Amino acid sequence: MGLFDRLRGSDAGRVAFVGIDGVPFSLIRDHPDTFPNLHDAMAAGSGGAIESIVPPESSACWPSLTTGVNPGETGVYGFQDRETGSYETYVPMGQDVQATRVWDRVTDAGRDATVMNVPVTFPPQRNVQRMSSGFLSPDIEKAAHPPEFADALEATDYRIDVNAKLGHDDDKAAFIEDAHETIDARQEAFLEYIDADDWDLFFGVFMSTDRVNHFLFKDYEEHGDNEAAFFEFYEKVDRYIGEIRAAIADDVTLVVASDHGFTSEDYEVHLNSWLADQGWLSFDSPDPEGLGDISDDTQVYSFIPGRFYLNREGREPRGSVAADDADAVLAEVSDALTALESPDGRQVVDRVVEGDAVFDGDHDAIAPDLVAIPNHGFDLKAGFSTPGDVFRHGPRNGMHSFENATLVTDAPDVSIPSSTNLYDIAPTLLDLMDVQYDSREFDGDTLVTADD
């Protein structure tokens, strides 16, 4: 139901959106004692597991969640993308997101938005009343608008992200302490500006959850040494969401969502090493540093997570795969990925998706040709280095999953069917706020149920 069918009155809706990056719904569902506030919100409204996007990587997920469209429209496919017609690569930032954000639609409707710590929003926009950019921002001074907002955040020991390098240590104590300090400072800022700003949309993201999951998730699933610390952290996450719900007015709807799910990691799977072993990728340099070092006869290369690109004639500068051969090469790669097994005999890839099936828009010229969706336990890596071991063990014990992302709301008129995905969130927020939109502009559908 688009809002062309509804009348906007003076009591137009307001929404507080809280992002919990990478939190799987099953964790919340199965542990009501750890998440009493989220279960209370679900009792008033609804909650459920939703699907992420292809690929389920935060740099691509948050632009899609906040716009309601696929990477072919946002122009962001992952943490690393390549320039059109070039072997140059770049890390997408906020200015690379080509689709309209949900808060832009809110401000265009004459309403106000406060946006805090959303990944891939640097540099901060100036058309909202307040924004602090999140993941990928260089520092707080440059990441916050207006300037006095940055000064206020720095005075409270606010930090943009957890120091993930601490998670590489065998002893996770310093990492866990840093995760707590980061989320404590985030919550202090959230509560301050929830109270101080006259907003119609508050949009804030806790990203520390993703960091904790990367280094402690197997401790949760397999009762490891850090299981108690994992639950202690999540008890705090739920308590903070409860504090936010208590701080917002009665007429404000709470929406809580994650951008992807999570599962335990058993292996890193280095796909460019695998491609080299299979003869599809080679380098001109004995010590390659990037995509530009691939040889002219390379047929396929990979970016994380599980994205595969043909070295196409007419698309890449030194393309080797002719148009007439492209389908055959893609079929060979897809079949080989499907057959790939780990050292312990497990199937690595759940399915292989053709790029044309999931990416569509004005910015699909840099879309991957194939995307591999792994089975649980296999984290698909890339890296442009000389061939080596395909299966490796890194410092992380948790990895993203396509399914089992979270959506929770205390809105009684929201339904979350099993087909719900990340694209449905933006139109739902607009419906809850009585902001008009054309449903044809979204890849998702509103979850707000029609009035009787």
C-alpha cells in the first residue's frame, strides 16, 4: 500500500530506527531472557527473520536498506568496487550511493531527520538537521555535521567503530572492553539527541554487534570460552534498546533491524587463489598488489564476498573473454564452485547466482557476473596475491549469512511474512511516517497492513 492511498494529517507518524548490524533473528528469538525488551516490542507489534541482499556485505547492505533498491541502483556492491572501464578499484563511500536515502525522502517532505552512525554515509550530508557518519569515516571531526556536533561528540569519547584489530588477539578481553566502551558512548549520544532534536525520523546504528559477532559468534554457538561475555554484551544491547524505547514519545514507532544474519566461521576460502589454481587467473607480477597486476590471459577474478567478474573483451581494458565465450566460461566457473569441497569434505557453496538475476539499474555496468552464496562456515575471501592455500584459518570465528537478518517493531499494523527482505524496510518506514512515495521506485514492498 503506497501512501497515495492515504491522507497525511497533522498527526503524521514518527519513527525511531535502531540498526543492530549483523544480529541474527534466531539469537533474539531463542533467548528471551537476554532480550526482554525486544520481546516486549514484538509482543506489541511483530518480529521475524528476513533475508539480506546479494551479496550480504555491510557496505552493500546498508545502502540498499536505506534506499529500498538493489546494488544496480545504489551503485555499491561491496567493500571494494572497480571503476568502469578500468582496473582501478575504490572503497565506496556515502557519495558513491546513487539512490535516494529514506531520510532524503523525509526531508524532501518537509520533515526533520537525525542520522547517526549509519555505515557508508561519509561525508555527512548537510540536508538533514544532524548527521554523524559511521563505518568507513576517517575521524569524528570530518564525520559529523554541523561542526559543533563533532565537538560535542569528541567531548564524550564517542568513537566511530570498535578497534577490530584487538579481536585478533587470542585473549579477547581488550577487544570486549573496547566493544563495551564503544557501544556505551554510542548510547550516550543516541539518548542525548533523541531528547535534544525535534526529529520525525531518528536513524541510528549500533555496529559493535557485527564486530562482536565476528570474533565471538562460535563461542556462542559452540559454548566456547567467551560465551558468557557474548551474552553479557547482548544483554546490554537489549537494555539500551529498551532505554531508547522508553525515551521516545508514545506516538513514535520503534523499528529495529539488522542488515544480514550471522553464523560460525570454520574456514576462510581464498577465491582468487582458487581461480589461480584452476587456471582462470594469473598475474604479471611475482608480488601482485591489486587487480591491475592480472595478466592479459586472465579470464576471471574475484572480489569479496564471493563476487566473480569475467575479464571481458570490451569491458575490462585488457579483456580476454569474448562475448561469444562468456556464457560457457561462467557455466564452468559456476559448476566448479558448486563442486568445491573443504578439506573436511563439506560443500563450500550453497548456490551461485547470476548477476543479471539480482542486479538491475542505472549502475549495473560494474555488477559482478556471478555471486557465490556460501554454506555456513565458509567465509569467501579474495585478495590479489600469488597462489597459496585456498582454505585458511583467520582470526575471526563468525561470518555473515544471507538469511536470518532481524526485523522487529512495536507497530501493531506491521506484518513480517517469511518473504520479507531488506528492500522492504525503506517503504515501510515511509508508510509509518505518512510520507508519500511512488511504490514503483522501490524493489521492496511496504509491510504496513491496509486499514480495514
